[in-house]
Amino acid sequence: FFLPGSSLLTEAELFMKGIYRKTSTYDAILSQLAGGTNEVSKISGKTGLSEANVSTALSSLAAQGIVARREKIAGHGIGRGWELIDGYFAFYYRYVYPYRSLIERGHGEAAFETAIEALDGFTAKGIEAVFREYVLSHSGLLITAIRSIDFPNPVMRRNEELDLFGQSNDGWIIGECKWQGHPVHRDVLDLLEMRTLLLVGDEKTHCFLLSKSGFSDDLIALSRDRDDIRLITGEELFGRQPSASS
């Protein structure tokens, strides 16, 4: 990514030029998505493109499997905006494209260091997708819809996010992904359950917590007493060994 002429540096440009005549429009939109701006009106305001042009471009990118529209699940969630779902393009437009002129002149070291420092946070977004696939395959529930969602918190007057929210034949699916260097504690579950209460009230839920670095003893003990909580380690996610809470 950070060496002049390398295949990963040039692939995005070659791909875009092979499909679109005006690649600058798509570069601008994908840069905004990679930076966290995901609503058509806001992308339009930051790029100077009309909302109609932004919508058309996003629909075309969706057809290529690069972006996807955020949708509600059974009426829950904000259900607007878009997200970058292709890992290569997400990384390229977040950490490479803004510094491409420097990289092409052989001065990509600082851009490389910036990407490395943020790598755990970036990787976590990709792990969320693996997490969802794992729950689909291993929950034993008939899940009809599952994804991350945003929803309004009327108490705090802000939007909240659930890494995992789904609908099944036996209640709602909720989940949190913590891809970090220390164990997950009880407070993560408490916050997740508070957000869930705002979203679906006291309806039945199945809770899944994923941690790269394991869980605190009190959380493991609680999961053994409650059959609605499942703790999943990074090792279990990738099939290397069973979870400590199994």
C-alpha cells in the first residue's frame, strides 16, 4: 500500500478507471464514507456534488459490492445512510488515498505509521462482519436479519450503535465486539443491556459478546448463570479453541 508502483497502491485506481469515466466523483464519495460521513446530504455538502449525483454514484458502487445502504430491522434503527463494506477500499480510502501523492514520491513512511497506529480500530470493523457470520452459524437460532444499527437515544439526545442486532424465531439478537488488548468487563454488558432496553424494551433477547482478549472473572461467572449470554473469544471465533465460558 505504501510503496510506489505496488499492486495494492494502484489497484483501486485501475478498478475505478475500468468502470467509471469520472473517477474523481467516486474518489470523493468513498473518501467521505471512509472518514465516517455516511449520509447523502452530508456527503453532498462536503464534496460539492449534488445529492442526486451522490445517490446515483452510491447505487452504482453498491452494485459493485463496495458499499451498502444501512437498513432498519423490523422497524428498529435509524435506517438511513451508507457504509463502506469492502475491506480493501475502506482501508485504501481511509489511510492511503489522502497521502497518495507523497507515497508515489517515495515518502509513504508517515502514512504507514498512521495506518499502523489505527490498525486495531480499523480491524475491529472487519471483525464485526466475521462476528455476525459466526452468530448466524453457531447460535442455533433461526435468524431472519442481522447487522449493526444506529438508533436514537431520547434520554441522552444522541445516537447509539449496536455492533450486532438481529431478529430470530426466539427473540432479538444483540451483541458487542471488543477487539482490544485487555479483557472485557461487566460494564460492557451493562451498557449493552441499557441500549437494548431503549431499543426493544423488555422483550426477550440473546446476548453475544466477542472479545479479542478474553473476559473478566465476574462476567464469565455471570454467563454461566444465565443462558441468554454467550461469551466468544477471538480464538473461538477463528476456530482455534473453545471459549472459556463454554
